[in-house]
Amino acid sequence: MAFQLVIAEGKEAGREFVFDQQSVVIGRTPECDVILYDAGVSRRHARIFDEGAGFHIEDLGSSNGTVVNGSKVAKQPLKDGDSIVLGPVKFTFAAMAGEALGEEPGTEVPQEAGQHTRVVNAAELKRSRNKGVAMLPKNVNTGEREKIERRSTQMMPVISGPRPSAPKPPRASRPSGPSPLMRPDPSALAAAEDSNTDLKQVEVGGAAREQRLSAAERARLKRQGASGAAIVFWKEASRGKRLAVAGGGGVFLLLVLGLFLQAVLPEETKRKAPEATELSEQPVEQVFGVGPSVGYERVDQKVFEFELKSPVEVMVVLHYQCKDLSDNELAINVNGVDMGFAPPDTLAANELDHELLIPARHLKRNATNTVTFDNTKNPPETDPWSLWNVWVEVTVLPEKDEDGLKADAAERYKRAEGKWEQRDIGASNRWEAYKGFREAWLFYEAMPADKRGPQYQLAHDKMMESRRDLDNQCNKLLMQARAEFQQKKYDAASSTLDWVEKFFPTKAHPCQYRAIIERDELAATLE
């Protein structure tokens, strides 16, 4: 028993396709018996099969559904003249007598009264071991066809009935030329099975495409379960797919091995970043000293070096954060000259960025400078102390006289005032204002004390005011993030912490460091 499908609507209207198989799967992938290269057709869309009493059609879970005579169906018997809509493609179904398929080319088969004579090209059918292909766009190469096969199904409006302008499909004869939908030649299939060859070459449009298992071999393997399905996939996969699977498996095994080693190795054997010894304008986030939060233990002192390359005089500001210190405990020495002590602890020790102005006379230009933080109580004792976020700010002093320095300081002060007035407009304006006031103050600082004038103190006061405002803005953002987290608004809390980098675009201010700690602490509460 065979059946016929005729394209009822579209540019291929009137084209007929004949099948004498017990089951025909229609879809968009090479595994289907009928391949429709259209985005509205699912990968495995529908199946037409013979149950002995006649042909039936069933939907295979397609996106757009299978429509028979204007209604979506899951499974339904078919009769002559039924219309079948799969996405944008509309067919007309008709059952056929199997004997008509075996005639020689050009032989007219007598029909009952009132029916037409049908001519079947048997030579064409003998080369029909390939799967049927329809609706393939012209001039499409192999790579483009594979993209069509892989893409997602697009939702299409349901075709409820024939359009008035649609031509009525002819039933009298088949169009000339080879059909894009072809049925298997039983004798050819039998010969292939007798040869006991597992893989068969599949051709689309006459060009070799990929190796495929026979239907019998595929069914036998799939009955073996997951292992059989894996064998089927591997044998039928292209070389590219096999390489991709092998590569992905290798990466997965390496990842598993890495996680295993991370879990079983002792903490002391895990790789640790080298201890920082050089200073620059980027803060050193490593923690030095003695105590549970220290990453690099230094009971007595920590020494840093920095290169100072400049043809003119410069001023350097040493920045650092510290805690767990008492009065006159941590001495600071630059190039062998004592510069004083780090301040003792306060309640806001984690928030304060301390600064030490190093005059030009104590610096070595175009040479290496040494900074030593020396704990005067250790040894013999081992009191806890911590030092982190250490960096140097270098300000080049113009080669100008006192009037020139004063003019440059005034220019920076004026620019900073403009940023300060717009501090609530742009997120980074507060930081830019602070930098401007600070540069103006440093320029005045480079002048003799009796030549600075009242503008020196004004620049210093504005610098401190803008710094306090920055600290308040940092506290406000961190408190807002914690409040949002406590209200279980986790995305909002993360977004608020992201804003820290907009208000504080560099790590020169400790707010970025505090935001990282805050994020880690909030995340730890969810574990």
C-alpha cells in the first residue's frame, strides 16, 4: 500500500511525491524521511504510517502543530483528499495501489472509469535510496543547509483552509524532472542489508554529505539503551561534531580534576601569589603583619621599594591603611630618614586611608627609593598588626618660580570648584573635585611657607571637605546595599555595590576595597 502527497499551495504547488513505506517521518533534520527546509517546520514534525486498516498521521510534538482539514490533531486517520498543513507547507493526501509503482517508465496503467492514466518513472525510483528533500532554497551550500537544520522552529499562523488564489493541485501526471522527495528502492535496500554494511553513504542533491547507519542497525543499537544511543550518535556524527565532543569531554575532565585537587590538597600547598615588594600608583591589596586576617606574615617590619624617574622635582604622598596599632608602634622610614608613626586605631580603622607627604628633599630622583614600616614592639613581642592598600601618589612639580606654581595651583583649584558644584550630577565628579583640590594643595606645599598665601589653607580645607564627602558617599552606598540584602533584594544590592566603581573610579580611595569585602560577606551569608 502506498500513498501520495501533493503540494497544494505555494511556489511548488502541484508537485507530487509517492511513498511505499510503512512509516514516513516528516521534519527538518537529515534523520527524517521527508525533509522540509523551512523555519516553520520542526525538526521532527509529523509521521504518516500504515496501521493495516489504512494510513494515519500523528504529530511528533512540533512547535506549530499538525493541521488536518483545518484542525490541529495529535493522531488521526487519513482519507483521500485530506489536506495536511505542516508550518507553511500544505499537502493533499491520497492513498495509492501498490501495484502502480512497479510499472516500467512510460507504461500507462489502466484506471477505472472516470480516472486518469498515471505514468511512473521506475528508473527514477531505483535511485531513491536517499531521503526526500523539499522546499530547499536555491543556491544553498552545505554549510547554509546545516544552519537551517539546526535553527529553532519559528511559530507560524495556522492555515485554516485553502486560499482563493491557490491553484488546485493537478492529479493527472507528475511534473517532469527528478523529484526532490524520493522513496527507497526495495531491491536496493535488500542488497545493502545482505552486504552487512553498517554505514551507508547519504547523498543530498547528488553530493555526498555524511555516513549513516541502516535503519535495522540503528534500531538494534537503540534497543541497548544509553550505550547504544551513544554508539549511534558517534557513528553518524560528522568529523566536526566528533572533535567538538572529544574536546568538550577533555575540558570537563580537566575541570573535574582541578576541583578534586583543590578539595584534597592541604591549604599550605595551594599556589599563593608572590608577595608584593614594589610600590606604584596601584594599591597593593595584600595584607602584611601578624594576625588571623594577614596573608603575608611579617612580625617585625615590611619593606617596599619604588622607582622614581623624573627629570624635575616631584612630591610623593605615601598612602596606606593599618589597624591593631597603639601609639608610636608602627614607625615609617623613607630612604633611612624617620618620617613619623602611623596613627593608632580608631573605630573606623578599616575605612581610613592614611597619607604621608614625603618632601622632594628626601627622595632620590632616577633611583630606587625604600619605604620601611617597622613595628617597634615586635620583636621580642608578637603583637597583632595589619598593613594593606599601600601605594604612592607622585606629583610632578613644574619647573616654575613661585608665581608660576601659584598660578598652576589656582588653575587646578578653579577646575576642582566646577566639579564640586556638579558633584550630584555626575557620579565621578566628587572624586575629580577631590583630586583637583589636592593637586592645588600640593603645589602650594612645594612653595616656601611664607610665600603660600591664604589660598594654601583654603585648598587644604576644600580638599578635606571633599574627602569627608567621599567617605560619606561610600558609607551611604555600602549601607544601602546591606539594607537591600537584608530585604532579600539581592539583585538590587549587587547593583548598588557596582555603583561604587562609578563614584570611585580608582582604588586610590579605599571604598572599592570595602565594597569587595562587603560583597564577600553578604555572599557568605547565603551559603
